Amino acid sequence: MPDLKSDNAKSDILLEGRAIVKTFRGGFGGRPYRALDHAELALFRGETLGLMGPSGCGKSTLARILLRLIEPDSGQVLFKGRDVTCHKGKELLPFRRKVQLISQRPESFFDPRMRLGDSILEPLSFYGVRRASSRERLLELLEQVKLTDELLTRYPHQVSGGEIQRLSLCRALLLEPQLLVLDEPTSMLDISVQAQILQILRELKETHGLSYLFITHDREVAEYMCGRIQYLL
């Protein structure tokens, strides 16, 4: 790991959380529950950082704060050295495009009433990306995740868990992100499918020059995927 005190290392930090505090009201027994107490994280360009810890330690809470999906009580979130903690609405669009979430439940990202192809392309206009110019790009991404375009005509309930996870990767990559936050991306899949997805993730990282924040409770997965592991207790 680079020395965080050096200027060169600081310039290589892609995403950083500083002194993140988060308390949920009405927690155990109706009392406030401190999920994060001055949590720190620094993820460098091009790396895969594993985030591990026991259930309830705040891994997913920290990820959602870093993604600016929920607000911290205090602390800062910086992307490429810029503080995005207080950004809201349209101010957050450039950040949201560059930092994408891959969930352990990818089906929640797709409208069950829409064909998968339409659902994948739907968010593009929100970011000012033309759908017409993205169709060819989508076909390239499908090949990279080892799927055929026939799946685009189906509905979410008509594909497997491994297929819809790979489609969620295509959906994210269409926005040309720099960082993927992978929250237990294979925990709901069969062992054989897990291995396929992990290999695809490694290939995509190299092909697209991505950085990963990889949240997992599985030490073997973390050691296979991650160059560095941080623990939350």
C-alpha cells in the first residue's frame, strides 16, 4: 500500500472516506445504534480493495455513504480529491456516472415489466448519453461478459441469477465508470457461477482500467480478487 502521507500517494487516491460516523435511530431495543464510528477508507486508482468484517459491522453502510446513497452524520467523502459530501441533485451526476454499484441482488436494478434490453438502456438519457449510439457498445459488452444479445428480449424473471448479474455489469459499464463498488456480488450464486463471475470481473478490470471496492465476507474470494484488504470491526 502506498504511504498515505506522501503527495504522490494522495494524488493516486480515487475514493476516500474520512472520519465517517453514522448512527441509526430506533435501533436495537429502540435505542440509537452507531453503525460507523470515524471509519476511514482510501482506495487507489487501479486497485481492488477488499472490505471485510463480521455481519453488522457496517460494510454496506460505509459503501452506501461512499456512493452518496445515504448521508453520514459527519465525515467526508472525496472523489479524486474533491469533496462530494454535500453535493446533491444535479451536482452529483458526474460522480454517480463514474462510481457505480453492483449489488448482491441485481434483479432490483431491473424493472420486471420491461424487457432487459430496454431496462439496461433506460438510465442513459438521465446522464445525457444517447441510447442509439450505445446499442453497439452494449453488444460489445455482452460479448465481454459471455452473453448473447438474445437475452435482451427477455424479462428479468426469464434469466438466471448469473445472467442478470452479468447484465447488471453491462448496465454499469455503459456509463464508462472508473470505479465499481461490488457489494457481495456473488454471495447469492452457486459456487460454479461464482467462479465465472469473479473471472469476468478480473477480465473487465483490465479491459476497462477499472478500480474496485469489493465487499465480501468470504476470505477466499477476497484473497483471489483483492490486492489489499481492509477490515471493519
